[in-house]
Amino acid sequence: MATFALCTRFLPHLRHPGLYPRTYQFRNVPSINRAQHTHTHTHTPRKPTRLKLPPILSLFVAVSGLIYYAATLHISPQPKTLNPQTFTEYILTSKTPVTTSPPSHTAIFSLRPVHHPSQPLPFSEGILSVQIKQPQLQIARSYTPLPSSTTGEDDGALRFLVKREPGGEMTGYLFSLGVEDRLFLRGPTVEYIFPPAGEVDKTLFIAGGTGIAPALQLAANSLAPETEILWAVRRRAETEGVMADEVERLVRKIKGKVSVRVFVDAEGGIRIQDVERGIEGGKVAVVVSGPEGFIKWVAGEKVWRGGREEQGKLGGIIRKVLERSGGEVTVFKL
């Protein structure tokens, strides 16, 4: 008998002290009671000379003072480090194409905060995403940072794998940027919380295209004893070059806890047998990430209800596998 569970998408902002702006409290200073002094001398003091201003000038000074007071009343320190409430300024340090053969529609964008230092993201919480703003259209899209490189990113530097989509407003904007251009980021947000240690025996991550980014982030930080990644791509070139280096670096770092299998569409792609083999034995957490059509094919489509994105019913090849072979599985669609 197949048993499986759906996870409801949980998108809380991280409650991390370093990601929030400091709050400054101003206490009211008590007024000073000035004693009334009685003078013993009898002469009448001269009245002080007062500078008389024209009525129009007096009105101008009064209005200017009110405007200044109103403006400064609402000024609050703007946070200079990444936080979930406001956008923080970053600078593009490099844009590396995934494939060397032009045209390359996928690249790794490396960013660093303009104001140093910036706290590294707490990747151990779960899979994190960060919003990048398109300033002309005033829209923002969420992107999943790649895990930290071997060079270290303790200054808050972030790297994103981005594919240019035909007609995509956000990706078109990103690919139009040059090195040293400025971007504005906000976050992070927890997209998927890692299961506690001992709760699952294995994590199976089924990734389509750039969905490999959250898969690598999970593999680098998950507490599961084993992580298997099934990576589906349209062309094998998407897995070569800098992305091959990313995968190899992670495999060496984790020392045998992760395995990555590549499936090319033109060579047959992911088959039902591959998924069936991936969920065999023990408690398995399955995470699916990629384009909407890919997620629907693998695990069923997500739905919008009441203005909120939800997991929807389990479907696709995962449901077929469970109906045929059974298994103790939880499924989450990113």
C-alpha cells in the first residue's frame, strides 16, 4: 500500500538577528524646572531689543521649520546588509557563461554587497531564495543562490545560476547588465525546511534545468545521510564547463554523501525506472524543482488558492511509482 504525504509550502522570512535593521529608541529628555529668582534691586530692567521680521519672511521661516521637522521625523536608518524588509545594494562582479560555445543563454552571476561586511546566509536552515529587483518595471523575482565556493564568501557574496528566457522581463534585464553595475536584493526567504536529523534516510532531488541550483544548495547543507540528484537538461552542454566544476567541487566537499546523475532529453531523459530506483528503501524526502511543466510532469502541478501558491495534488511519474511499487515518501515541489 503506497503511503505518501504532501508538504504545504512554507515561506517565512528568516528570523536571524543579523538580517534585521537595528532599532534605535529615543527617550524623552525631562524638562528642566527653572527656579524663579527674586531680585532685590529696585531698578527696572531694560526690555531686550527684538529683531522685527517682515510678515512674509516670518511665515517662510515657520513653514520651512515645519517641513524640516516633518521630513526628519520619519527618517530611519536604512539597513546596509541583506534583510527581508528592504532592498540592499549589490554590485555585479562577474557574469560567467555556462557554455563556451555562443550563444550561451545560461550564466553564473556573482554579486557582492556594496557595503562591507555582510553576514553570510544561514544555509543550514533550509533552501533559501533571494529576491532581485527590476528597477524600471518595479518587479522582483526570487532566485536560489548557489552554495558557497571554495574561495569563501564570508563577505556576503552571492552567486546565482540564471537562464535567459525568451521575452523574460527579469532575465532580459539581468543579462543586459555589465560588470560593476548595481543590483538591489531582498531576503532571504526559506523555501523548504530541511527535515531534522534522523527523520529521513535519504533525500531524492529531481531537478530540471536551473533547478540544479537549489539541489546543490540542499546537498551542501542537508542533514540527510544521503542525497541523490537526478538532473534533467535539454542539452548536455548545460552540464559542462563551470557547472561541471560546481558539481565536482560539491561532490569532493561532501565526500560521498551526494551523487548526481544527468539525463539529457535527446538521450531519453528521466524514466519512471530511475525515479523508482531513487525512492527504494527507507524513508525518502523527494524535492522537485524546475520549470512549471517539468514539475507537473514529475509530481503534478502546483495550484493557486486564495492568492497563495500551494502544493496541489500529487501526480506525475512519482504518483505512478508509488501506486505501482509503494514507498514511504514525502514530496515537496519548489
